[in-house]
Amino acid sequence: MILTDENLSMIIGGATSSSYGASYINAIARLVNTLLEVGRTIGSAIRYKTRGNYC
């Protein structure tokens, strides 16, 4: 089956619409994970500095 330009323009979905949204969701999730990891690192550094424990 050969699709014409008119048929191709009527196709809804595909990689452009769903992939575009998924990439933003993935980027936001990675940003949140990075911020949480930085917070844990800073919190640990403050806790070790105040308590003096390094084990």
C-alpha cells in the first residue's frame, strides 16, 4: 500500500508527539533525582561536620 501526502497528513501520533513529551518527563524526573541526591550529599556533609563522625 502506498500512502499519499494527504493520507500521511491525517496520521495522528507517532514518534514526534509521544517522544517529545516523554523526553520532557524523563528530563524532569532526572532533575528531581539529581536535586534529591545533592540534598542528601549536602545534608550528610553538614551532619558529618557537626558531629565529627567519619565512619
